[in-house]
Amino acid sequence: MAMSLTDLLLLGNGRDLSSERGVSCTGELPEASDPTLVERAKVARAALGDRALVLGHHYQRDEVIDFADITGDSFKLAQSAAAQSSAEYIIFCGVHFMAESADILTSSKQKVILPDLAAGCSMADMATANQVEKCWQELTEVGVADRTIPVTYMNSSAAIKSFTGEHGGTICTSSNAQKTMEWAFTQGEKILFLPDQHLAGIQLSNH
């Protein structure tokens, strides 16, 4: 039986170089399944008034940003959420770790809402809390954990941020990563950088 190219490339186990060309994309959204969706959203937003604060990450589409009260990167939006203590609802149009950060910084009287609970971040998913705990256990077994300072990039889960604080580490952004690592080396001999190695590698190469 003849085998097709599709059969050979199942599950990404191969490459079709002739098909790996750039394609144009207009970026247009398909028609909404509910034609009244946008109008209903506008009515709901107006009804909530000052009770709600809508935060829109830079990566969101224009159709979402149109509803945002504040736009910015994840760090700016988390700070904005913390500064808006009068808003009962913080609607975070971003991904999971961003909403978690806002939830940590806001009061118990405020509710942080992530419109799409499935919205994740590939970088934040590079390390799970269980993996980090196992890694720390291994560092402990080889006798270097007490000389290691965890440094975690902003794009990480609340569980990993919590682990970092519990073990004397800190959280960094891309703009202060180098200074953060310099501080960490004053506290210990080694750094456990989370959730992946690349930002740390760049900073060390520039050091």
C-alpha cells in the first residue's frame, strides 16, 4: 500500500521543507457565533461602571483591547490592578499567570476574573511546581541547595513564585534580570533560574 506524505509527517515526526513557506494572514476574525455578542458586552461593561476594571495585555487583539481601561505588559497590569483598590472586579484579558499575579497583589475584597481559563503561557508552562520541588530536593541531596538562590522570571505560576520566596529568592522582569542576578550572587554561590534557562544565559553572557 502506498504511503502518503501526511502519513510520514504524523505527530511532527518529519519535515516537509517545500511546505514551510510564509503565508499571508489578514488577521480578520470569523463572524461571531452570536451576532449580538459585542453589543451585549458593551451593555454589560457600561452597567458595571467603576465596579469593574478591564486590563488588556499588549498581545490581545484590537477587538479585545477596545474594552480595556488599561493596556500594558504583565508587570504594568499587575501594578495597575494593585493600585485600583476601589474596583470590585478585575477582568484580566491575558493569560493565567498574569491573572494570578494580579490576584496576589489585590485585596481580598476584589475578584480577579480571567475570561478564558484555558489561556496559558508556553514559558510559564516550562516548569511546574512539582518539577521545581523535585529539582530542589536533588540540589539538597548533592549538598548545594543551601548555597543556591532561586530567581524566577515574571512569566511563571504563582506556585513557583511562592517557592522562590520561601527559599530566599526573588522575582525578576526582563529589564531588571541582570541586577537581580547580581544581587543573588551576593546571597549565594549558585542561581536556580526559573522557569527556563534562556534569560539567565543571556544575562550571564553580557556580564
